[in-house]
Amino acid sequence: MGNQKEMARQIAEERQALRMRLRAMTHRAMKGGSGNQQSSDRHPRDVFEQTQQDLLTKQEMRAYELLAARAKMLDRALDSLRRGTYGLCQNCGAEIPWRRLQAVPGAVLCFSCKEGSERVRGNGSVPEAGRPRHQ
């Protein structure tokens, strides 16, 4: 199977970059302050600006969640590389094609099992993560 040392290096580099971004986002959020002010004390423009800030904060939180999930996925990929199970389908044990791993380093299912899980989720069943699908 392809060059696993090179893959491990790439995964570790991406993981490190994600961790740095997450730390920077956390630092910015902690530095920002609450800005709590009674709504009756605010000018309408201040309310608009606060609404914009609240929306931005929600977007930043979602971005943080997505980056954190990606970092965890990369951690699992590094663990499986160390254990010698990287590139093996967790469902059927088949080898995951190297090109798929290069595109999705954290892939844990072969094409067949992934397609099967997506078909099951498409029918309204419980998805891989065990949580109900949002409609």
C-alpha cells in the first residue's frame, strides 16, 4: 500500500495546522469580551451591530466545531497508522484504495461499505455516527 510514512507526515502536518487554528480561534474568542449591555440602553444601530456580531459568533463556533472534528479524524488516522490498521475498512476489513486515502486521509470505510452506509442513511435510518439524520 502506498507510502505510509509520507501519508503520516502529511496527516501530522495538517493536524498541527488545525490545532494552531483552533488555539487561535479560542484565544480570539476569550479576548473578545461579552459586550453585555441592556437592549433599552442601545441605539438601533448598536442592536444591528450586536445582531451581526452574534451571527458571526455562531458562524465561528460552527467553523470551530468542524475544524475540531477534522482534527479528531486526523488523530484517529494517525492512531491507526501506528497500530498498522490504516487503510483497512473498519466494516469488512478490505483494503481502502490508496487514492481514496490520499483524498480523504481519515477514510475508515471502503467504497462499497461507504456507499452501503449512505444508502441506509438515505432511507431515513440511523447514520454511521449513531445520531438521527436531520431532515
